Amino acid sequence: MSATERSHAEALDAADPLAGFRDRFVLDDPERIYVDGNSLGRLPVATPTLLAERVREWGSRLVTAWPDWIELPERVGDLLAPLLGARPGEVVMADSTTVNLYKLAAAALDARPGRRAIITDAANFPTDRYVFEGLAAREGAELRLLQADAVEGPSAADVENACTAGDVAFVSLQHVDYRSGALADMEAITAVAHEAGALVLWDLSHSAGAVPVRLDEVGADLAVGCTYKYLNAGPGALAYLYVRGDLQEELRSPIWGWFGQRDQFLMGPGYDPAPGVARFLAGTPPVLDLSAAEVGIRLTGEAGLDALRAKSVALTELVVELRDAWLAPLGFGLGSPREPGRRGGHVSLRHEEAWPICRALLERANVVPDFRVPDSIRLGLPPLYTRFVDAWDALDRLRRLVEAGVHHEVDAAPARVT
Amino acid sequence: MSATERSHAEALDAADPLAGFRDRFVLDDPERIYVDGNSLGRLPVATPTLLAERVREWGSRLVTAWPDWIELPERVGDLLAPLLGARPGEVVMADSTTVNLYKLAAAALDARPGRRAIITDAANFPTDRYVFEGLAAREGAELRLLQADAVEGPSAADVENACTAGDVAFVSLQHVDYRSGALADMEAITAVAHEAGALVLWDLSHSAGAVPVRLDEVGADLAVGCTYKYLNAGPGALAYLYVRGDLQEELRSPIWGWFGQRDQFLMGPGYDPAPGVARFLAGTPPVLDLSAAEVGIRLTGEAGLDALRAKSVALTELVVELRDAWLAPLGFGLGSPREPGRRGGHVSLRHEEAWPICRALLERANVVPDFRVPDSIRLGLPPLYTRFVDAWDALDRLRRLVEAGVHHEVDAAPARVT
């Protein structure tokens, strides 16, 4: 049975052990195909319930509920830890990805005095690059940008070549590239960075929940990530950070806040960082957000990352096959690695008219894709709720639309938001 | 009619123009007296509704709703601005109070190169002190602590005396002292700091929503605050920051994030701070939290700060009168200024057995007060929902309890959380 026949996708759905998880999410318009879960994940059915329960708790118990809330950043972090290959006590929910990047990057610079180079990828996600650029500017460090292959992403050799001067404080890369979907070789890159005496800070935003992560096993030092993509915790949801257990005592957040203080409620005269990962907390944690994060993380854990990854590979493989069969003749390049084991949960298609094509998909074909400047159409296929027929139908609608030239009929308004 | 007669409090309630606002909040146990709204404000009736609506919007519109969400940090900031005496475009909702303190304090240090002293009050709230201590340690600055009067708080003369060396980058104080409730003379302190060439960063956490704030009028430079106290936005709610309009171009956040970037979705190669207060944003804003903040801020605006302040003064005055009449003989000191115009929205009572007394109030008298080390019982009286009979009954239950020695019968467990 050929991938170009819809019955192929239907057969894959029929055999999908995760198919039942789709019903755990709120499904909007049944005709709409949502292939942007890599940007904002769907709403779990359980989220409004837990959120409402915690709101009621605020209303009825008021300040007396704080003893039950105060450890939530660590408790929810411990729920997330196994999905990242981390141990309990190594992950905490906190702040935004951006603020967590700042905290851990500054801590890494401080932990390598005398080393003033920061290495990242020129194609890294903007907020990562901006945070490191700002830190370098304020602290007299040098931001060294890898010019990696746009599809395959940075390799261990790229990192090794940039580390030869022995002046690198830390290397920071995305585990899965936000544009191409390329999956970095976390183990090899961590090893060459360590060989050069540098720490490694991974951004897991586009991998956590779709790809098994093995932070402890590969000896990673630091990591951050968001929960609003594959972890389905909602728009602007609370982020997380990871610090390997044996590094925690040595590192300090640059933001000395009362939730990172030992014996917080003694309100003592001087700052003394809490033991463990809690020292990277800053202000009062957002209790309502923690309930949304908890639901999304539990759902992912219930499905299991091995099953999710297997389905995710099959989904992206179907997209690549249909790109080859249908879209290559229409001028679509493959912006993601061809080797399935080298991809995360989304596939990037490149086309010189990517922006009007995305508008047309949204406005005329009821498909929600994701555009990234200058020429990428990202198709995100979160395995928890994406069916194989969704992938098939999205590509089918896409090829029909471009064949008919519908993208020449829409307004090319400014790029929208993720 | 004497303050010691309950009918006095009843008469004040009968004449209270804000009495109707109590019904806008979820009231738990009607027998419980909640005098800890200075720690965590009550749940507005409207909050679960707006929150549920925004959750539904996430579920049904998914990523396509972002164009409606993306300006919420500024739009809700503009709703808050008049309560702070600020203009539209000077306030933005962002992060936690701690992270905002860090951002603005670092920006102030950077804006005063060559000046390396930071002035704050030794009795400032812990997270403020810790943030400045950490910043001073990392940036080679000196943290200079005012030793102000414990009840009256720091005066303009205290600040002036600490600024004589011409080396002060910024002064940061609480507008209302978290322990004593003392209301700082924002105008005079700002003037002496400016005279010395320093910037001023105000922490409004314990004043916003209870006391009119006139940031623009007094020429304040910077401010931060939380929304979970008198603004009733929920546990760990989103905080805010203020940067005076004419200073915005000159200042930069140390955390260069993508939400502070000009033309964010061009995802350009280098960071270029957005015009206006948005440059102090960092990561993706928490959309659900913004709805809770919106409800609390609108309610406060609807009541009006002048009316709120008038009632707040009358409430704290009643507490002081009853302290004088009933509690002074029982060993309770007044930990707040006696002059009503010098107090914020809470009153601090001091007693050497403050901790067991607080436990007993909670466990035996159904009164929720607030303990602060070492010897303060804070009674918070948010004027939006606190009745005069609540204040009267709280003090009445307190004196009966201490007279009967009930506080000697309870366990003195570790201090609880705020």
C-alpha cells in the first residue's frame, strides 16, 4: 500500500497504540487540521478541571493553602524529570524559558572564571541568542556563533572546532532545532564540550514530550525548556530548568530571590542559597500555572516516551514520503533531515512562497501550519493527538492548494505569532 | 459611641460606600475572619469565569489566538497604570516581582556607570535585599543598608545621609513596609535621591491597590510590585514593572529576551530592544495569569483608590484604637505608625508571644492573621472586602484568646508561608 493512498494512513491509525489519547484533548472544529502543536499544544480535557479546583482552593483556603502549594515547583519538576532522563531533585518548574536561560547561562559563566567564550548556533532560537548576546555584552564575554548546516544542525565536529582555544565557558544548543527539526547528537556534543572543559546548556523546548531525552545518561550539565509545546501546558505556560545533581552545590543563580533562599521564612539578613535545585527559583511561583503544567506532564508520562517517539517517527516519515511524491515537483524542498532518527517531532518544508502558502492553508484549507522566516513551513505532529490521516490530509490539502494557485489569491499580511 | 462597642463598627459598615464590593468576592466560611489579604488577596467572583473563557479560547482557537493575546502584558499594564499614577505605556505585566527587581536594578546600575553603591533599607523585604545583595556581589557594587526606625521606616533624611558620597547608583525601598505598614514619603525620598544623582526604584507590593501611588507626579524612576495582595490576582500571580516614559530609551533589561525585541517575529540576527516599556519583557507571557490579573485590577479601578484609601485609613484607625483600649494592657505594642497618614493597609501588632498567638487565632478563633519574624502579628484589612465588624471581631477574638491564655495551649509549629 503506497503512502499516497489515504488508506495507508487509515491503516496506521487503526494500528496506533496511542490512538486513544486523542480523546484526552479538547478538539475544536473537527474539519480543521492542526499541525502547529510544536508551537502551542492542545488543551487537555483534564486541565480546566484541575485549574478550577486550584482556583476554588485559593477562594476557600486562601493563605492557609500555601503549605500545600509551596513545594509544587519541585513536585511538578519531579514529575517531569523522568521525561528528561533526570532524577528527582534535578528539575524545577520556574519562570519563562528566557529567564531560565539567563539564570543558567550566567551561573555557567560564573562557574568557569577565566573562560569568556559562549558558543551557540547562529541559527539557534532568537531568545537563546539574544540572552547570550546580552550576557556577553554585560559581562565582557564573547559570543561565538557556529555556522552549521541549515538542515542537519550543529554536529559534534562543529562544536569541537569552536572549542580549540580552551576559552569556552559553556556551549548552548537546541536539542531539536526549532526550524529544521534536526535532532542534535546530545551525547557526542556534550562529550566534546566536556573534553574542552566547557559546560553544556541544552534547550529542550522543541524536544521534551516528543523525543526521549537522556540528560543524566549523557552527562549533560544544564537544561531549560518550555511546556507549552509538546507538554500542552497552555499559552505562555511555566518553564522548567535542570541542573545535574552533582553540579548544584557549585552553581548559583545570578537572581538571588527569596524562593531560592535556605530557610526562606526566617527572612534572614543575608542570602544563603537553598540546597538542591530550589536555589534556582527566584520569586513566588505561579500556583495556577503549576496545575496546567501538571496535567500536561502527567499525560505525556502516561503515554510513555518510547511509544510517543515511535509514533512521532512514523508521522514525520509519512510527511517526508508525501513531500517526495507530491510536493517536490511543486517546488517544496525538505528543510528537515531525511534520516528519521535525526529528526524531532516536526518537519520543515521550504518554499519560496512559504508565507502566502501558509496564509492560504489557514484561510482556505482549514489547516493550521506554522511559518518561520524566511521560507519555512513547519508541520508539527505531536504524537499524543495527531492522527496519521491528519498528516495525510494536511499534505493533500497543501498540494491541491498549490496546484490550484490559491496562495496567489490571499493577502500576505505580516507574519503572525507563535 | 466608643470604638470598643461593636455598634460603632456596625455603623461604619452601614455608611460604607464600598460595602457592595464585598459581594464581588468569593467568601469562604462566613464565621472566618480573614485579615491576611495583605499576603494573599481573596478570589474575585469574576475570575473563574474569565479564566475559563481564556482556557476555552486556548482549546478552540489554539495558536491562531496569539494575535489577540500578544499585547496583553501592555494592555493589562495600561489598566494598572492609573492605580500607580502612571501613564499608558509606562507599566507592563511581567515575570515575578523578584525577576523584575533584578531587571530594573541591573538596568539602573548600568545607567549610572562609575556609581557603585546601592541603597536599601536593612528591614526591606527579603527578596529585595537578596536581589540587591546578589547583584552587588556579581557586579562589584556595594550594598549600603539604612538602619531606619523599625516602626516609622526610612525617612528622606536617612536616604540623604546615605547619599553624601555621590557614589549611589540607585535607592530602592518599599512604598509600604511589609512588616510595620509604614508608608514612605515617596515624594521627599525621590527628591533627595535625585538631588544626589541616584535613580529610585520603588517596590509597590504592599501599597498598590490600597494606597494611591503617584509615580509620575513625584518623578519616580522605576517601580515593581506583585498583584497577589491588594490586587487579588491569585497565588503567585504575574507581577508588573514601571519605567518612567522618558527613561525607557536610556535603560535596558539585562535579560535580552525575544518579547523585548523590536520586530520580534523577524527573528533577526541581533538584539535590538523594542521601543517603550515592552523592552523589559523577556519570555513568552503567561496568558492565563493575565486574565486573573485583569479581573483584580479592574475591580480595584472600579472602586477607585480615593474611596479605598479613605476606608483603609478608617479600618486601620479602628484597629489602633482597639489596640490602645484592649491590647496594650495585654502586652501588645503598636508596630505601625500611629499617624494614619503614615500607614498603608495593614497594622502590625508586636508581642513577645506573637507566634503562638497567631497559631491560636487560626486554630481556636477562626481568625487568619499573618505572622512575621520575630514578633509581629500583621492584620491586613483590604478595603475592597473587609468590613469594620471584621476588624472589630478580629480584635475582640484576639483579646479574649490572650486573656484566657489559649495561646499557651497550642503547638508552636514552624512558621508558615505567605
